[in-house]
Amino acid sequence: MIELRQASLVYKDQGKDLYACRHINLTVRPGEFLGILGPSGSGKSSLLYMMSGLKSPTSGEVLYKDQRISEMSEPERARLRLVDFGIVFQYPYLIGYLSALENVLVGSPGVGTREKAQELLLDLGIGHKSHRLPHELSGGERQRVCVARALLGGRSVIFADEPTASLDHTNGLAVVDLLVRHRGEGALVIVTHDPSMLAHANRVIHITDGEVVKEEVDPSFAPTGPIRETIGP
Amino acid sequence: MKRILTFSTYLVRNGGKSLPLIGVIVLAVLLIVGIVALMNSIPYSIRTIYKHSKNYTGLVPRSNASVDHNIRKEIRDGSPVPIEPILVIRGSQAQVKSIVGGWPFVVLAMRQDDMRRYAKRLNITKIEGRYPKAGEAEALISEPVARNLKLKLGDPLLKPDNADAYSMFPVKIVGIAQTDYWTMMMPYEYHEKYHFPPYDSALVFAKNPADQDKLDRWIHEKYRGANLRVFAYFLLEEETNGMFRILYQILNVVIFTLVAVITLMMAMLINIYQSQRIQEFGLLQALGYTRRDLIRRVLGESIAVVLVGWILGVAAAQGMLQLVKSRLMDPNAFALDVWDRSALLYTIPVPVMIFLAAVGAIWSRFRTFDPVSVVERRLA
Ligand SMILES: Nc1ncnc2c1ncn2[C@@H]1O[C@H](COP(=O)(O)OP(=O)(O)OP(=O)(O)O)[C@@H](O)[C@H]1O
Ligand SMILES: [Mg+2]
């Protein structure tokens, strides 16, 4: 569904080229739970930005449904994130003057309905707080609103960049669990430096210094067709 | 920005920020309209008080030569437009009050028939009281004069102990004419007997009021440098404009400075408010809103603030002027134009400049804006 071919992302560092990602070949398959694991500064976020269209590769290409993302116009790329992709950022950014419910709806204008959003918040355990403004929520609750925002509208890929970084370990695991359970038929790509978050991933890619160094595959995973959760109740 | 984020969402939910912005614009507009309208009221007063001179050309001797029958014949024979019979009058000095002090005003001394002809020319149809009688120490004034000088029937218009409006005997008001024109009349015969100078002046009326200006200019040209002084409305206009030119230049500088200060202040405020929204902009862009969506929304917000501020400002200014007019100006018959177009025009730079400042702020912000730097927390 998403395919990276020799994709590189280069930053300029004092005139020198700095490869945040180097010649990466990678495919995200429909419905899979893909984990990207690596130490700090290894290029995980950079990889995620390329996959989600937030950054264009310096060289190589990124395709979504066989279309080159880098050849799309800004509005087309934006539309991908609005409709096809859901993204959970490391920091639970919400708009301060919108209620939790509105913050969920803002992620998919015209697609997600108020009822669906409320249902999601209920599933995530904060249904009774949907009227609250972000500053009236705890960090974990805010992150759950962000999860709901990324999930609403039935996305085909959900990205999460260190979604647990601002939470303690238990809450972090809970957020990953929520993503896994509520992603429906969407693929899930989680970037983290913490292997314990990826215990239930179908596939884990290790990257170091911008390069894929290792790939672990759960043999029971069948990459064709939608799959249900491999964990949870 | 469907449904959740309309351009009013931010403004309505952040009243603490949008109200001060609107408030500054309202006050700026109020200030400018106030300054300009009050300033305009001075030349406007001149035009109102001396408006009667629109109806005739006045000829006043400069030395011991009356505007005699020879001059009157010259005018009758040479006039480029048909004229009415020339009114032979005399004049005596009086004063009216303005917001900047006393201004001279002439009491026209006329014969009985001439008073009526003059009144007809000024469209005076209703008089409270009556016309002054020939030879009597009596006067007729118009309603604005009565209000301005706080005079009623029976009060003296001129009196022995008034240096600015002198007569040997108290000249009592016997009639108040209902008209917008400012005018004062007294009997020619009384003036002839007790007033100085003993020389005749003349009022020349074009048959068709529309020709008066042409007649004015012709007479002015004809007697340029002669022993006669010509009074005409266009001369009054020229003199007034000349008198106020410098003052208006100063006003322009003041208003320009004011607008510059306010714009600068607003630009700073807008910049601060937008900096505080960097996270919102970055997040929305990361979520899939285009730069155009965001710019459109922020521009919409700016337009809303500027328009609402300007409209409220104009309304407030209108209310203020109405109040000033009814409480301070009208009781003294001071002229003030509540619907002063030029005062409103002077306020246009306020919304325009502030909007441009907002556009500048938005442009510089979104030109090199990278949402990743926000979600990465490098900008916050
Ligand atoms: N805007 C930038 N300009 C220059 N270098 C950058 C920029 N963003 C990232 N880098 C560099 O690119 C490399 C990869 O950064 P990236 O953010 O992808 O790492 P990461 O794996 O997500 O790290 P972490 O776990 O700390 O978030 C790092 O060496 C970083 O210093
Ligand atoms: Mg990172």
C-alpha cells in the first residue's frame, strides 16, 4: 500500500549532507501492524514523515497505492493526511479552544460525524469528558483524544510517532493497545525506541543511522486482506 | 474548514484576544471621526452662518463713495445675466458666536419693500412677530441667530453699551424669521439717522439663482482694484479654504501619525497572537489542512475583526457626534455635520492598514512554515 524505493532524506548540516534516511526500501501492507524500532537520532521520525507525505524524499520515491507522493500537489498530499492517513504525534497537540470532541472532528472534516467521534471517545474511556477543553484533561486523556482524532473516519494507514513518549509505561502500553484495537481495517505503523511497545507487531524493522539493519516478521501474519486484532479481548 | 473551524470560531472563543483588537479599531475610528468632524465644523460653521451670501453679490464702498446710481447703472447695463432690481442698503456691525469665538455679522438696513423682497429671496415664509417698521429702533433676526445669541422677541439686538453690536438706542427684536439662513435686518431709515457710515451699499440678485455665481465673478472682475469691496460666496469659499489649508495639512500629518501608530501596535498584537497559534497552524497543516485553507481562515478572521471594528467604530462615532450635536452644538446653533463624509473617509486607512499589516504578518509566517518543526516541538 505504501512503498518506499531507495528513499533517502538528507538534511544539510554545516554544508555537509546528513542522511536521516538512506536508500530505504520498505512496503507497508494493508492491515498490518508495522513497528519501526531504533535509538534516538536513527531517523525513525524522518522515515515516518516521508511515508505520511509530511516530507518529500530527497532522492528515491514513496508511493501510495502506486502513486508517487512526491509528484502530488500540496493539496493532494494534504488530502492524503486528511482522509487516508491518521497520525498520532509524539506530543499530544490539541487545539486549545476546541472541546475534546471538536478536536477529534477537526482531523476529518466532512468525513467523521459527531456520533462516530463520541462513540470513539466512549470506547477510549473518555466519553464523559468529550465536552472538556484540552487544559481540563490529563496528559493520558489528551493522548487518547489524539488517538481518536487519528482513528476517526476509517483511515487506511495510522501512523504513530513515539505516541507513548509523554506517558508512563503503563499508559503508553494502553495507548498502543487502543490503537491496535480500534484501527479497524487500517494498517498501523508505530515508531518507537521501546521494543516492549511492539510486542504484538506483525513486523518490526530496526533502523540505525538511517538504514534498515534488521527485519523481524511474525510468521503467523498473513499480509493479504484485512486482519483482526492479534491481541486484546 | 468545514463545520468545526469557521473563521469565527477562533474569534468567538478567544474574546480576550479579539475584543481588544476590535476595541483598538473602534477607539481609533472614534478618535479620528471626532477630531475631523469637530475640525470640519469650523469651516462648516462659516459656510452655514454666511450662507445667505449665496443669494446675492454684495457691494460695499471702501471710502466716501456710495454705491451710487452710476455704479448701479453700470451693473444693470453690463451684467452677463438677467438681474433683479438692485437693493440699496446700509450695514451695521454685529457679532455671532462660534465654537472658536465671536465672528462679525452684518445687520442689513433695508427699506420696507426691500426687506420683503430679501426675505422672499431667502425663502422666508413664516415670521414670528413682524417686520421692523420704517424709522423705528427695531430688528428682525432669523431663528438660528436667536438661538445662537439666546435672543427672543423684545430683546435688544444692538444697544448703546455693546461695543460689538452698537446702536445709540436699544434696537429691539420684533420678528424672528423661520429659516435656516442666518440673517439680521433693521430699517434703512433708522440706520440713516443714527448709524455710521452714511454711505449706501448694494445687493445684486441674479434673476435666476443658478446664475448668481456667474454674476458674482463678473462683478468681482469688473471692480477689481476699484474703490468698492465685493462680497460673494465664492470669495468666502476661497478665503475659508485658504484659511484652513495649513490647519488641514497639520490634521493630515496628525491622522497619518495616528494611523501609523495604531497600525504598528496592531501589527505587533497580531504577530503575538499568531505566534501563540503556531502550534495550531502546524498541527492543522500536519493533519492535512492546506496552507491555503489556513491563510484563507486567518484572512477571514482579519477581515471580520477589521470590519466589525470599523463598523462599530463608525456607529460609536455617529452616536458620539449625535450626542455632541444635540447637547452642545444645537442649543447654540453651532454647525456640526453628524454624517460628515470626509470624517468617515479619514477613518478608511485604519481598517485598510490594519488588514495589510495582518496580511503581512500572515504572509511572513506561512512563507517558510514547516509543520514538522511544530509537531517535532522545535517551534512552540
Ligand atoms: N530539520 C533538521 N535539520 C537537520 N538535521 C535534522 C533535522 N531533523 C532531524 N535531523 C537529524 O536527522 C537525524 C534523524 O532525525 P530523526 O528526528 O528522524 O530521528 P529519530 O529517530 O526520530 O530520533 P528520536 O528518537 O530522538 O525522535 C538526526 O541525526 C537529526 O539530528
Ligand atoms: Mg523522532
